[in-house]
Amino acid sequence: MNEKKKRTCRCNGEALSREEKNAYGCPTGSPEEQARWRSQTTLGKLPAEIRFKTKFIKRENGCWEWIAARFTNGYGKFGLKRENLIPAHRFSYLFYIGEICKEKPFICHKCDNPLCVNPDHLFAGSPKDNSQDMARKGRHWHQVAPPITHCKRGHEYTPQNTIIHRTGARRCRTCKNLQRSLARKNR
């Protein structure tokens, strides 16, 4: 009894119509495998809107996570033509929301996930809006970590308890003394 295995489709529900799935085939496997397969087949001849819908998966947190090619900065990349690559989240904004105005040229993420292309998680903003959003969420490069006031064992860094190394690094005097006394006992 040689029964053929049934192939089940695990595509995004709205990614391709039934006719398109039948015409171009639909692989089984993980969404990542499906995206790779689609990018290597005849989907390149399909309109950009259909190709775009095959390159992300919908996560439980609401993000539509990009699973295709990425720029080195971590954002997804999508090609309208071979030489015309744009960030995937910008294409999503253009496709689902509309034109990007000159006053607000940045497309920012509400969810802070650079791979997210969900139009509900995107908003247009100016460079100032983008910087304020980063600062409000604690991701701006000017923001520094709070100063370290205690060593890893909990001793406070006070002028009496702090040794400054010639490189500028601080060291806890109490910890150094404990380490020295343990070394003497182990001789």
C-alpha cells in the first residue's frame, strides 16, 4: 500500500490565494524553509505585493516578523527590482498605509522589533520624533547606564574602600584584602 503523503500548507493564511498556491506550489516545513523556497522559485515573477506577503510570519505578540533577507543593521530588505532594495518595514508602510511625506521621512517601530513589518506597529516620524522615541524607550546612544556604586560582592565604592588602577579601573579594597588573606591561608 503505497500511499502518497499529503502535503499540508503552512503559509500565512492571506499570503497567496488558492489559485496562486496551486500554480506555484506550496512547500511543507517551517515558515523559514517556505520563505527560502518561495524566493528561489517563480515567485520572483509575481507582483511585489504577493512576494512581500510570503516573506514574513505572524507571531503571537502581533509582530509580522521578516524571515527573508536582511541588511547588516538588522532590518529586513525587500526588492522592488533587483537593484532597488528598500527596508521591508518601509515597503509595508507604503503598501498598507500609503505615501511617506517629506516632513516625516522616518518609519519607526512602536514595538522596537527591527524585523517587524506589521503596519499597525509602524508610524511615520521626523528625525526628532525618532530620537525622542528612542530616548523615551531607553535606547538612545547618549543614555548611559547608572553609575556602579558597589562591587560585585556588595561592598560600597567609597574613597577609603576604592583602589584606582593605573588604567583607571576601580577595585574594591575589602575584596582585595579578603583575596589576599585566603591566599595566605592556602600556602
